[in-house]
Amino acid sequence: MKELKALKVELTRFMMAYKFALDEMNTKINILKEEFNYIHDYNPIEHVKSRLKSPESIFKKVYRKGYDFSLPVIKEKIRDIAGIRITCSFISDIYILSKMLDNQKDIRVVDYKDYIKNPKPNGYQSLHLILEIPIFMSDRVETTNVEVQIRTIAMDFWASLEHKIYYKYNMEIPGHMIDELKEAATMAADLDRKMERLHKDIIEIKHANQEEDGEHMVLTIEKDNIHIPFLEPLRPKK
């Protein structure tokens, strides 16, 4: 009974570390989201979804992979126990966000897979990161892995429907449907690229308008002979 109780405690603490890692990562993402929105008047993150694998799901994967049923082995081999999926508006947002996460001093990127520049054979696209973060427990520091998937709305839409179709056909779908799914993935990628171009055009127009407004403000100050020290560098040179 003592051994069973000790095992239960260790398993509980093992799972708690991953839950705390998710909590910490969600906090970091929310901070980055709010700060970016405040500074740039734009929010690159559309949705954030996190999930924690159940012990049953973990053990099934361990059995399927042929690993030993020990917590150290599970921690080393199963790196998607804690998972976060971030949906962004545009492809450029994905790389901006991944860079912001990489710049966090207490986060270490242990794996980086770019399925956007190099899509999977079935058409799947997403950026996958395995991040290692320290979790400070009462008597130890647990370095814990969190899998982060970052994708656009179009990528997420395609991946969700592809997943549902595979489950409906028990992972074996007709060949013509596989071809159609690849075609749909190509269409989704084309849509992302088109929306990215529109996004960049709008930003350029916005910046041009801001520059015109700034020049107009300086000229007005010059005309009225108003002296504001921090605006002096903006005054037109005579």
C-alpha cells in the first residue's frame, strides 16, 4: 500500500508539472499578445488552445511506441504531454511569435520543425516547437517540455477537417480523397499567401498616411511658430 501511495504521489506530481507548464506558457502568450497589441495596435494571435494528455492516453502511446513504463523514460520520449495550439492571422505572424517565444530567457527551444516551408506529404502545414521551461516546485525544479503548434486560420481549418475525415474512415481513406485533400491544402496555402500580400499592402498604406499626418502636424507647428523641443528634429530643413 505504501508503494502504491508513493507511486500515486509521484504520478500526480508528474502530471502537475505539465499542468503548471501549460499555465505558465499561457500567461507568457497572453503577455506577448497584449504588449504587441498595445505597441503595434494589432493582435497577431487569433486563438489559443491548450490541452494536457490524460494518463491513459500517455500510457497508450508508450505501449504503442514500445517504451518502458517509467516516468523518466516517459518524460524523455513523450514530448507532447502538454500542448498549445496558437492560431495566427498571417504567416508572418507565426514567425514573429516564434521569435518572441525564443527570446524568453527561461525558455529553451529543443526542437523546431517548419512544416510551412516544408509541408508534410499530405499537405499539412504548421510550425512545431518543443519548448523546455523550468517549473519551480516546493522541493525541486522540473524542466518540462511543452509542444507549441503555430498555424494560420486556413492551416488550422484544413488540419481540423483532415483529422475528422481520417477518423471517419478509420485512418484509411480512398485514394481520390487523399488527392482532394492535398489540393485543398494547396488552395489554403494560396489563400494564406494572398491574404499576406493584402496585409502588407494595407500596412504600407497605413504607414504612408501616418507619415503624411506627421508632416502636416510639423508644418502646422512651423506656421504657428510653436516651439516644442522634442519635435525639433521633425521640422523641415530650410
